[in-house]
Amino acid sequence: MSADTPTMVDWGLAVQLGARIAGDGPKVSAAEAAQAVAELRDGAARSTDYVGDFTSLDAPADTAPVLVVDRLGWVQANADGFAKIINPVADKLAGRKGVPKGLTKAIGSRVTGAEVGALLGFLATRVLGQFDPFHEPHGRLLLVAPNIVHVERQLEVDPTDFRLWVCLHEETHRVQFTAVPWLRDHLFAEMTLLIDSVEPQRMLDGGLKRIGELVKGDGGSLLEVMGSPEQQEILDRITGVMSLLEGHADFVMDGVGPSVIPTVRAIRKKFTRRRQGVGALDKMLRRLLGMDAKMAQYRDGAAFVRHSVGAVGMSDFNAVWAAAENLPSKAEISDPAAWVARVHG
């Protein structure tokens, strides 16, 4: 695709709109901002050894950088990540019959860019941290300082303890991907398959009806109710992996936390209540975007890891990282005994 050819998404517009919607976050003084950044960097560095000692996963400390970013930085990073997955798919679609060309494509890319920007802007106000596995060459860890400060103030928890607690969760993701390098390519391949399988006309046929069902509370996320059987199979595999990753991170932060974070129990109690969300609009958006399913990934994934580690110990549980065929399916996340039986006999 040449530089002057319109892409499927106007990424520049997406970033511009996303940053505008997200805003700057809470007001902090220069000294407060510097302290938050310093503590987050220190917390991430300390967490590397904590996570490695607890999980027995060997992850090089300098393989993937840690970046403390603002909301604009998070929006830009995620736009770059989405583009890495979506643009190659757009190249494949470019020659297919019925795919928009020229001016129609340019206009469509701006519409899609506005939609993506609105999504990124909404999420940029809520995400505390994220490991971006697809950033070359080995991924990067993003810690969103304004959101962390906002939540610690909202929950009225100890800032230093809360920052380390967030770092434990996010650093676990960095360790997962850097200690298990094949995982990055596996997840990228699955997501590419999912996007490549999208049929635009099918998405449009009955789409308004499906969205209406979601708003009323019927069905799952937007992707789930509009997906074909093939897409659902891929989505189920991705759900199994993401539930494992999120549940494992929650398991680690709860396992390590009590020994290094004095107020961890109060933090966990207050944060769990926050995860449930409040307000009708917030609940509707969470349902449409699949964020309720994301919360289930934390809960069900953590239960899967707790049961599996309890059954076979951490060393044998780590067989889950040995090969793609050892990853749990979506069904096994809800039935960890089945995973234990399949992998360990």
C-alpha cells in the first residue's frame, strides 16, 4: 500500500480525537508528577525480581522497556498497535471485489478513524497499565501515570503502595511475554486470523438489531454477537489465552503483595468494588465494548490459576508456557481440572 493510498483507518484522526476525548487527567503539581513517575519506574524495576521469584519464570530485565506515559501517549501507543494488526489485513482486502476505492475509501477511513478515536479516548481514561506485546522488537510496558494518580485519590489509598501494586500486575505481563517469547507470535497470529475473517456485509446485516440487544443486556460483547461460527472459535481461543494472562497476573499480585505492600488488603477490597463499575451509561459502554467479559477474565482466570497451582504446584503449572497446545481453552478456564488432566494426565 503506497503512502498516498487511504488506509482502512485514519490513524492520525483517531489519535487526535482520542486524545481530545481522554483529556489530561487529574491536576498535579510538577513535584507530584515527578514523584509519581519516579515511584512507578522504581516499582516496575522492583517487581521484576518479585514476579520472577514467585513464578520461577526467567525474564531478562532489559528486554522490553518500561514507559511511564500520559493519556495521549497511551492513545498513540494503542493506535500504533492496532495499525500493526489491521493494516496488513487491509492490504489483503485491497484487491477484493466490493472493497471501497479512492474517495469512498478516504471518507470511510475518516469515519472509522473517528470511531476508533472515540473508543481509544474512552479507554484512555480508565487503563492503569498495559503490556504492548506487538511493539518491536520484544514489546513494551506502559504505565499510565494520570490514571493511576486519579484512582489512588478516588479510592483514598496509600499512593506508594498502590503504585507498586499496579506495577506487580503489569510487570507480570511483561515477564509472561519476555520469558515465553513464542507467546507474542501466537497471539498476533490469532488476532490476525480474527480480523482477517471479518465480513463487512455480514457485520452490517442485522447490526443495528444486534446492538439494540446488547444495550438491553441480551448477549455478550459487540464482537461476540456479530461474529460468525469461525470467528467465535478464534475468539474462544483468544479468550482462553487472555483469561490465563490476566488471571495469572492477578494471582501473582495477590501472592506477592502481602509480603511487600503493607496496605494491600485494603487496596484489593476497594479496587474490586471499583471494577464492578457504576452508572447506567458506564455499564452500557462496558457491555458494548466487552469490558464485562474482561472482568470475567480476571475472575475466572485467577480461579483457574489458583486451582491448577494448588493441584500440581507452580513448577508443573508452568507447563502452560511450554507450547501453544498447553494453553487452556475457554472451556478449561472454567474447568481447570480438565486442563490438569489433559496436560499432566
